Amino acid sequence: MKKQSGKLKVLFHLVIVLSVLGFCSAAQAQAIAVGLQVNANQDGLEVTTRGNCQKLPNPNGCIYVRGAVQISFNLPDSRCSDNESWQLEQVLLGNSEKGGSGNISATAASDFNADQASGVVTPVAASAKHILIRDENSAVYDIWYTVSASCGGETIYTDPRIENGGKE
């Protein structure tokens, strides 16, 4: 009877450990959702998701993250003047709030799976309405992201920032 009780204890502890590990993995796999919309003049993208940055100013779309995350950019269906649909094109990273892209640090390039020279991020997944990227967040730094969308030969942008708070 003691042997069976000992086995049950070990099994119980194993179930608890695996449950905790599963919960941590699920929490890490969650994505931060960033909502986008084409502005009324159809000359820019607006971020509809409230910012959560720690520093001021904290505009819509400003993202504060800690630990490894995924970031999902989402654009609802909207038509341009040619009655075509706006489509998300790419995410670029840069060091300036002035909309410049590229020349990012090696750390940022690695964290986001981006080209260091151009700042172009290779997404985890992408479609016309969604782009999913990863952020390993290995260090504390700010970086600006530019999301572009195109329709009927026109391209529009938005460029908030990401505050990486480092690993947890």
C-alpha cells in the first residue's frame, strides 16, 4: 500500500509541475493585439488600440512589453477609392519617432527577426488583414515600428513605438 501511495504522490507532483509549465507557456504565447484602421482621408493608418507605454507621451499603439511576446497587427476590411481592399504590407523597425526605418541594433534585429540594415521584420504569420511578429525582448530599449498598408497603388503608414522592458 505504501508503494502505491508513493507513486500517487509522485504522479500528483508531476501533474502539478506540468500544469504550471503549460500555464506559463500559454501565457507566453499570447499575442498583444494592435488594431488599425484607415483614416477618413485615406492618407494614413490610425492605431485604435489604447497605448500602454510607461513613458509619456503614451499615444494609441504605444506598446510596453516585458518578456517574450508576439504582436498581432489587425486591419478590418475597408475599401479605397478603387473599390479594392486595403491590405497590410509589412512592419519596419527604426530608431526614430520621425518615421525613419532601418539601422537598428543587432539586439533589436535578433529580438524581432528583422533585417538590421532595412528594419524589415520577418513575420511569424501574415495575411492581407493580419501580421503577427515576435519580440524576444532580451534588453531594455525603445524602438519605433512602422506598419504599412496598400490599396489601388497607394501606400499609407503608422509609426508608434515599442518600449521593451527586458526579460522578466
